[in-house]
Amino acid sequence: MAAFPPIPALFRRAARFFLPIECVVCGSPLADDPIPHFCTGCWSMLRPMPAARCARCDRPFVSPVATTYSPQHLCYACIERPPSYTRAWTLYPYTPPLQDAIRLLKYQGKVSLVAPLANLMLTTLPRLDTIDLIIPVPLHHERLCQREFNQALLLADRIRRHLNIPLSYTNLVRTTSTPPQTSLSRKNRLTNLRRTFVVRHPVQVMNKRILLIDDVFTTGTTVNECAKALRRSGSADVFALTLARTIDQNLIPDHAQSPTPYPYSSH
């Protein structure tokens, strides 16, 4: 006897028959594909970060043998100017289709993508046995009112439930509305966020080992400035976890790039 598709897949297939939806990457019609806005084929193109990465900021190395004999090898930037965070992990390259999904969530309000994006993080989490508190990277009040949600908080809440670790989302605040990092040159990104983050109640982070969570790591300035504010307030080690990271084209794993350009304007 032939096996029937699971009930949720049947519902998706029926709904998409009456309300057709196309994959945002390849344009093929979606049937019972489980990820909203993406066909199974395109979503399967996702690849994790390259294995050889800096032991502090997680920046990929050009050579895959860079950490073969020195697993704790640091990149030049971390040696010259150590970041304020103890360790950062970035899980996937910021390339299509993940880039498409993050932009749909942030700029098109497609919150149905929170669950699959959080699942990507949960399936590749590093070992986090020593964390006392999870804090999402905050948005400025004006940006939060415009977007109506903080994508970092939505992801952090899923991770908090998985790890059973307390979540704080009102203590670390962004006091200045600055231009989006993606709109600036690399030089300006490094100075755009100085003294932008403040801890309202330092006693709540005193001696706590904190995990910062954000969606995209570009230069690392955002999480570093958050870490500075937390360390000034008396926290213990600060770690950073981001879903995706912008990296050089030559470091992108095989099949991680989409042949179809992203159809929305950049932000």
C-alpha cells in the first residue's frame, strides 16, 4: 500500500493549490515544501561555515589547513586588537538562500521564517554549557517601532527555550539611532556604533556569563560594542552567536551560492 504524505504536508499542498506561492530563489511553485517561501531544493543548498576558522572571532581562514596543527589559531585582527567578547560563533555564510530568508524576515515581516531559521541555529549550536544569561542584540526604539519586532529577540527566544537559560531583552538597550551597518563603508561601520549600547541595570549582569544573539555578523562591530557595554557593567565572559556571516566569495563553501539574484532591494 502506498504511503500518504503527512497531514501537515497535505494541508500545505491544498492551501498552495488555491493560493499559489513561488520559491523566492528559483521561482518554482511550492507544493508541500515545509519551509515558507522556499522550495526544498533551494533550501537544501544551505551549507555551514568552512571548518578552519579563527578561535576568537570565527572568521574563516583562506587555507583549510590553518588550524590543522593549531586549533586555537587566531586571525591577524584578533591578535592586533582583541575583541571585547570572549568567543564568537557564526554558523552559516550570509549567501542565498539564507540571505534571502533573513531579508524576508527583517524587511518584509515574514515572521513565519523565524522557526526554520532558529532550527538552523539549533542544529549547529556550539557547546554552551557555561552560559548564565541570553541577551539578543537590541534595536533602537525608532527601528523597533518601524519593524514591529526584533529578529534577534525572536531567534534568541527559541534558543532560550531549547537550552533552558534565562533571557533578558530589556536591560541592554541601544540609546542612539544610527544608520544601518549595511549602508556604510567598512571604515564607517567600525565607528558608527561607539558607545551606542548601555546596560540599564548593571547588577543583573554582574559576574554573569552572557550569550549575545544576532542574525548577521558583518564586521563584528555590533556584538563587540554590546560586549564592551556588558563588560563595563561587570559581566563575566561575553560570547556571541550569529546565524550568518558575510565572508569573501572565495571562502564560500561549494553549492552555497544561488544562481538567481535576490529580487528585493538591499537595506
